[in-house]
Amino acid sequence: MPCEEASARTLRERGFRLTPQRRLILAALRHANGHSSAQEIHDAVQAEYPDVDASTVYRTLTALRDAGLVSETDLGGGEAAFEWLAAERHHHLICQHCGEATALNHRYLQRLGDALHTDLGFKANLDHFAIFGTCAACAGARPP
């Protein structure tokens, strides 16, 4: 089943009406190959549907985020980055010196989530994180 059909089914299951605008926003998210700003999504949608309003994109992204279908993350670029949440969660380590972003396997945060739940009864939402710091290359190049 193509990803658009699977996504549409997921949206319907979550109670969303499937408007042409939402279908285009969904397609832009699914085919973005990573993170996109709301403006990038708006631009992609407007290329096919010129009448779509930026507020429609923002409202839809917020609703998709609240439904747990899209992540919203600050990757250090000054604006929120959105990404369709696949079944496998992923995270990023971002160097504040060189800007390098490295993928971080979810198992690291899964352990944290499990510990929070076991120790404190807290169910953390660990869908997508950007962790800022210094990469090994920059740490080695800088004096302590």
C-alpha cells in the first residue's frame, strides 16, 4: 500500500477529515526525506494548490503533532522542524560548534523512558529529540 494511503487511513482512524489540503500537507511531510520547516511544507503544498493558506499548514501540523503523527523539534536553526513519525523513533546529537548532526538510536532514550516510568510512574513522550553539545571531533580540537 502506498504511503499516502497508509497515512490517510491513519488520519481517518484518528478522527481527521481528509481534505485536499491535508492530503498535500501529508504528502509533503512523507516525501520530505527528513525534517522540514512549516514554510518549506507550505511552499511544497502551494506548488500544487496555490490557494492554501499558511495558517492551514500551521493548524494541520499542530493537529498532526498533537495526534502523535508528526514530531516538532528544535534542531538549532531558529525555527521548528517537522517530520512524519515513522514506527521507529530517532533522535539527533547536534554539535554546537560545527553544526554536525548525528543520528542517535532510540534505545538510549528508551532506557531513560523506562527508568522514568519505573521510578516515578511518569510516562514520557520521547518521540523525537535533538540533544545539543560538542561532538568528539570538536572536543578533541578544543583545549579543556
